[in-house]
Amino acid sequence: MPKTFLLLTTLLLVILLQEGSSTHLKTKARKTQIDQKGLCWAKFSQNKNWRIRSADDQWIYTRHGQCKDLSYIGDRLNDDTDYLTLDGDCNTCSVQVFDDANLGGGSKTFQRKDCNKFGGDTCELGDWDDRISSAKLCCDKDPKLDYRYGQGSEEEDAPFPFCQVKFREDTWKVPQYLELIPRDYRCDETSYVGDTFNDNIDQISFGDQCLDCTIQLFDDADFKGDSKTIKIGSNECPIGPSGFVGCGMGGWDDRVSSIKVCCPTSIV
């Protein structure tokens, strides 16, 4: 009897552990889906070579119903791009590549559905290998998606993720961060950043759901004095593939006293 009881207990424990693992995987997949909802991206990269370090990847981001231009792919990737990868939440996205900078010269369009090289989302460039100078990423609008920024809450089943921008104090110690999160009211602001951060901010970082949002920096408290506006996703403040990435302060290191972060109410 004790042996039978021990065996049944062990079997029950194994079943519970498997179920827990399955639930964890489902939750992780769900969170990944939420993080990428409505965000599409294209990546341009080179073949890695054991002799020569490949150039850094070049990214373009956009949302459903929008297009994003890459006027120049960069000196190191110009006429030297080997791979084009399409990913994110845009099954209907496409990339038009061009021979010349500023979307000039001959062109070819690659559809997401046709990109299955390596069993993933990489396109076979064919005669466009080592030829691309600029590109345009476009995605069809999905009628099932809510295009408002900041909708929902921090719960994992929020209908749409929100933008979070972090401002780091300039310090040699463990840094502290001031966070602004525009949600249903579309803007978040602070009329005074506080004594710790006043004239002492040297870095901005943000999540990938902040595309098209703007950051406005002010010299003085109460949104007074000189100001600077930075658009997330611009060349000055490019967005990366995932997680928090940063952008330059544009000469505004150690001078900010008040801040506004705003996101558009909708994408049309």
C-alpha cells in the first residue's frame, strides 16, 4: 500500500509540473505576442565572415497601415547587403528595395509571405544581393487591431501595450531612472524632474512600443525656457529590435528640468 501511494503521488507531481511548464510557455508566448502587437520590422544584414567583421544590422520599423522609408542603408551595407528579414506582427508587410539612395533607380518588392529562406522570415535576394541602397517598408492596416497608444493596463492581457520612457541620471554610482508612461491620456509629464535629476540627465531609453511618440525636454521647470523635441523612431532616436534602447540627448546632457512624453491618439 505505501508503495502504491508513493507511485500515485509521484505520477501526480509529474503531471502538475508538466501542466505548469505548459502554462508558463503559453504565458511567455502570449507576452511575446503582446510585445510585438501592431509593430512590424525589416532587417538588412551581411554575411558573417571569419576574416572581416560584418557591418551592424540596419532596421526599419513601422505599424499596420503605415510605411517607413530608409533613405540610405549606410556606407557599410550599401551595395553589400546579403539578407533581408521581415518579422513582427505584420503578415501582410512588404519591402521595396532600390538601387540608389533616396528611393531612386530600379526597384523590387519582397513580400512577407514569400520570405522563407532558412525556414524563417528571410528573403532570397537573388540578383539584389549586394545591390541595395535604400528601401521602403509598408504594412497593410489590420481592421481587428486597436491602434491607440497606451490603451489598457499593466496586466498581461492588456489590449494594447503602453510606451515607457526612462531617463537616467548622470552618475558614477548605480544609476537611478525617472520613468514616464503615457497611457489613456496619451501624454505623461513632469513639471519638475526633482533634485536628483535636475540638470543631471544624460541618457534616454525606451521600449519598442514607443514608436512615433515624442519626447520634449525643457531647460526650466514648469515647461519653460528653451526646449527640444525628439521623435522616437527618427534617425536621431532609432528604435531597436526588442527591449529598451537608447537615443542621444542631442546636446541636452545635464540641462533638463521638466519633460513631456506624448504618443499619438491613433494611427490612421
